[in-house]
Amino acid sequence: MDIINIFYYLAIILLFGKSFGLIARKIGLPQVAGMVIAGVALGLLSRFHSDDNFFLRFFIKPNDEEMNVLHVFSQIGVVMILFSSGLETNLSQLKQSGLAASLIALAGVLVPMAFGTLGCLAFMGGFSEYTQDKLLNSIFVGTILSATSVGITAETLKELGKINSKVGQTIISAAIIDDVLGIIALSVVTSIKHGGIGQIGITLLKTAGFFAFAIGLGILTRLYFKWEENKFPHKRRTSIFALALCFFFAFCAERFFGIAAITGAYMAGIVLSGLSDTDFVDKKIEMSGYLLFSPIFFTYIGISADFEGFGLSYLLFSVIFIVLGITGKILGCGLAAKPFGFNVKESATVGCGMIARGEVALAVYAAGSALIAPENGIDPLIATILLIVTSSILCPILLKAFFKEKSV
């Protein structure tokens, strides 16, 4: 492996990723979608690479060793993204969100997860051709559908001036809880991969053990960071120590408990959320990730998309995946909202506000892709990318349409 090539690949990835991200933002899509599409474009262009042609040789085409290096960069990126998400979790809002937001979030995880699991199983031959690998693959597909993008919905609600309305606050609170539940679901699913479906009880105990470990160590760590911010407020070392905690939690989660590393990173962020220096730390972490690791993660995901087997069958699966993902959120969250005093239009608005997918869906894919059975599984990466683009366009349109009604 020539390390100099890595510098070239990083330059191209950052240039393409940011440029496509800016274009996406201009047309109303999240930059995440643009960066992923940039990766897909680079992956397709790599097919034209040729050492014999002066112009074609500049198309990016990493070998296996070089892809491994880029994979490491991307994994650091996804861990930092989830750490930042944890830092931005408003624990006070979660406590005040009440039963309504909690049950809406629970339905927003369980219904799309069930839809995705059953839909994927049906696509792979149904229960008549059931195997453990197929079941794990299907549950993994369902877990991807459980994710919600808080950022896209929040920006739309701010633009409409509805973020502080009853419906707006319910959507935001439910979306935050949804992400927490989705990460827990991923942890259980990835643990089953190591222990087998027959050891679900042990898997749940290990998951509970990790959260007990994270909370116990988190209480002590939080006390230290409170002392640190009081004694040395807004110091760069606080951010460095925070990032060290993120990586340590990520390591412990996967190495000792068989839990996805991103779960550890997310928990580390929650441990430090709500402190006086949390915003300061988050800005530093976001800046570090935004400059290098996050664009590499999103672009690498796109580069990894394999179009070799893409045909009518996979296109049909992608359409089903998108339909199940969107209808699962609308039905699950909308029906769960109805008993809490929301009328039909308000319930539908809550459901539509939960359909957006973004970086968390990609993080779930990256953490659980090992669950795919290579010989007979379905890799949902391309379908996930299409879902992110589709839901990012559809969510603001539906919210704007529903909020035009005076009753919402």
C-alpha cells in the first residue's frame, strides 16, 4: 500500500463530498444525502479507472488495503457523529416529554421494525425458507427503518414557526427518544449475532450490563467533568478528555459486551449532556468531525455501494423498503398519538414529522452490516440511501401541507 495514495483519496473524497453536500443543501436536501451521493458517484467513476490512460487514471480506485484505511477513518467518523448526537440530547426535555412522546417513539421503532422485518423475510422467500441468517438479515433491515432524523424535522418546524407548538414539541421529543430506542434495538440485534437467537436472554443481560456499566461510570465521570468545567471553564483539554471518554465507551461496548461501538459513543455523549461546557465540547467535536471524519464516513458509505447485482429485483426491494419505512412511521406514530388528545390531522402530522431519515440510519447500517449473510442476504445500503433522499424531500412537504390546516 502506498500511503501517498491515501492523501489523494482523502482530497478527492473531501472535495466531492462537500461540493455535493452544498448542492444538496441548495435544493432543500440535507448535506448528508449529498455526501452519500458523492460517494456513489465516486464508486461508479472508479469503474473507468485505467493506469494506461492519462485522464482515466485519476478516477479514484482504492485497493483492498487502501479501502481498509478509509474504512478506519469512516468508523471514527460515525463514532464521533453518535457522540455528538448524545451530547445534543436534551435530558430535561426527555424527562418532561411525558408518556405521549415515549409511546409515540416506541411505536415509531416497533412498527417500522416489524414492517421491515416481515417485508424483508417475504422478499427472501418467506417463512417457508426461513434460516437464522435470513431472520437476522431481516431484523437488521427493520432496525434501519426504526431510525429518525431529528435535524431535518427540527429545521422544518423552525422554518414554519411551529417548533414550540404542542405538535412540534411532541414530534421533537418523540424523535429524540426514538433515536435512543433505535440504538438500543441495534445493540440487541448485533449482540444476537455473537450469541445466536437461542441466547436472547443472555444478549439482553449483556445489553443491560453495558447500560449499567455506562451509567455507573458515567455518574463518576460526570462529577469529574463538573469539577473540570467549574475549575477550568471552556478549556480545550475538556474537549480532549470528552473525546477520550467517547472512544473508551465505544471500545468497552463492543469488546466487553458485544454491543455496537456507536452505542458506547452515544452513551458517552448522554453522560456529558446538559453540563455548562456541553455546547463548548459539542462545537469542538463537531468541528473536528465536520472537517475530516464525518464527510469521509458519509462518502465512504456511498463508495461502498455495490451496484453489481442491482437489477429489477433489487429496485423492487428498494421501493418496498421505502414504502414500509415511511408508512411504518406514519401509522405507528400517528396511531400512538391519537389517544393523547390529538385529532386525526394532528396525529397524521406527528406521524409525518417522524418519517425523515439521515445520519443515524447510515450509522445503524454501518454498525450492523456484518449481520448480512453474504450468500443469501440482502444488503440494504442502496435502499437506505434512497430512503434518506426520499424521506428528506417528503417530510418537509407533508409537514408544510398539514400545518396549513388551522387545527394543527
